[in-house]
Amino acid sequence: MPVRDPHWIAKKTPGAGLKDYERQINMPRLRQYRMDRLRAELQAADYGACLLYDPINIRYATGTRNMQVYGMHTSERYAMVMADGPTIIFDSYMVKHPVTDAETVDQYLPTIVWYYEVMGDRVGDEVLRWAAQIADIMDQHCGKNRRLAIDRLEPLGYAPLMAQGIEICDAQPCLQRARAVKSQDEIDCMLISIAGCEAGMARMREALRPGVTENYLWSLLAQANFELGGEWMETRLLCSGGRTNPWYQECSEKLVRCGDLVAFDTDLVGAFGYCADVSRTFHCGPGKPTDEQRRLYTQAYQQVQHNISILRPGMGFRDFIEQSWTVPDAFLANRYIYLAHGVGLADEYPCIPHILDWESAGYPGEILENMVLCIESYIGREGGAEGVKLEEQVLVTADGPQILTTFPFEEDLLA
């Protein structure tokens, strides 16, 4: 029977702590599910192994983390996942402890560092040693398969690997396809992350008054995220008044004024490393919104609600676009870049553009059951005074779309 309550699953959000009398997230099962999906993709592509430097991909594959944001701009931590064999984490000898308890990790090895900040003019020697080690591991565990999928690599690393007879391939399609479909344990993690995010949003709403700064409001969201087990903030997208048009302006020391719209996109990585990507637009009182503010908000709300309502498993990306809400001509120039995008440990595949952008950015694909999609809207006139940003995080199920976000919309802004 179809689930009629659009928040039915969100209302079943489990607690984050361990209890012997409630349904719990099974972390070993979650890690195994993710590893199995990755290995299935590697085998389907006929890769012997993948080499991962992206901390989010390492987290997905192994369930381990260590200084995630630092790892996004350095090369001191990486992992090798064999398509049919062990998983190896490479990390500094000083930080072995974060990886030893994960059943997904079979071996720990110290990192061979070969980027210039650390090794200076010795990088040439160290990269040769690194490439020889990678090749030796493939010899041990991949048989004659020399196809190695890599998600991110410093330019100096390519030639030494190829000199070892390794065929370098792109790991991102395998990782993105694996990450696209979520298990129930992943959904539960995401629900807890969203709950923490919405707690921060409530603090922002309560604190909104003339004279606060954009930075102050954003700090309340960041504090709640860290306080409730979150990990980092991907962006700083919060703006007010005239800075809400066009979109994509980061928060500043601007003072919020009476009557301003305040728009934000949470873009945070919360509990268990799962992303909570929610957008809302508030009105700063005292006083009532203007007719134009209500028009903008209502159009954005209608776009989000309509596009959620048409979601179904098996729907092609192009079909979704063609059935989506028609953006009025006045708002097309400032349209949000995507109608929808995937979300999991971060923003993920797929990214579904507007019909106007199909030729330049569209690609074939299918919306699958248990994908989680963020349904987006930005409504603002080109050269207009203000704009409205709204976004919902939605699970695709056979019984209809399930909205994972529960934070209310602004009744005073709905015309």
C-alpha cells in the first residue's frame, strides 16, 4: 500500500546512541553494503583495483576517516580496494589507530608521501618508490589485471605508474554509481544528520532579528552541526536582502535589516559523515512580507513541491525534466543550475539540469529506487532586488517520494 504521509520515514528517525530496546543503525552492515556495491562496480568495469585519495570516497569504501578536510588538499592518506581481494589503508605511522577497528580494512601500511610541500626536491625519488609499491600490490592481489581506477592523483604520479605497466582508469564513475543507491542504514544515518541540521536551522530562525550579521546566523548552524556530531560545512551560502539576488553569495558581516529576506543552503556534512543539504528563505520582521516577496517565495515553493510529486523509480532524467515545473520567463536567467541532484556523503550523481541546459549539461540516466535527491529552486528576477532559495532532501521509494526534511516553510511568505 502506498505510503501517504510524505514524512513517514522521517518520523521514524532512530536515535544516535546504542540501546538494547530500539532499532539501531548496524554499522558493520552499512560498511559491508557500501563495500559490496563498490566491488560490484569495479568487477563490472574489469578493474583490478581502485586507488582512492578523495577522503569521501575512502569513507564510503572503508568507513574510516582521519582529518577529512585536511585530506582534501593533501595526499597523505589513501586506500587501495581490490576488486577481489583485500583493502589497504595508507596513513601516517603516527595515526594507525583510526583504521584498526574497521572490519573493511585488511591491512595498514605507512604512507609514501611524494608531494612538494612535504618532500621538496625529493619528490622525484619518492614517487618512484610509491609507484613501485602500488605495482607490487597489484601483482600480489590482482593477477594479470593491470587496470587501476584512480579518483584523484597529483600529475607527477601518472608516468611512474604507467612505466610499471599499469593502465590508469577513472574511478569516479564506479564510486558515483555505487554511492547513488542507499541502504536503510545509510538513510538512518542521513536522517540523524538532517535532524541535527534542522536543530541549527531552528536556532537561526529564533535568532533572526534586525541587526544580526549574516556570519552570526551561519555560526549558529555550524555550532549545532559540530555539537550534534557533525563533521564540517561544505559552503557558507547565506545572504540577506539585496545579496540574495543573484544566488551563490557567501555570508558576510552585512547587518540583516527589518524586512529583508534571508536565504541559505545548509550544505553541511553531519553525523556519520552524511550530508544534510536543505535550503530555506526566512523573512526578518517585525512587519509583514511584501507582495513581491510572497510572489517569489510562492513560485519557488510550487517548483519544489511539483518536482517532488513527479518523482518515481524508473523515470528517465529527460522524462523528469520534461514533466518538471515550468519556470516563468522572468526567472529563467537566474535559474538554479540543477532541478535535482543526488546526495549522500556529499552532493553526488546524478545532476539533472533544466531543459534549457540539456544540450550542454544533460546526459541519459534513470532515477532509481532508494536514491536520495535534493530538489532545488531559486527564484529571482534578473536585476531584481531579492531572490528565494528553497530545497528539500527526498528519498525515492516504490510507494512514492519520501521527504526526509521536516523544517516548515514560511506561512507568511506563501501567497
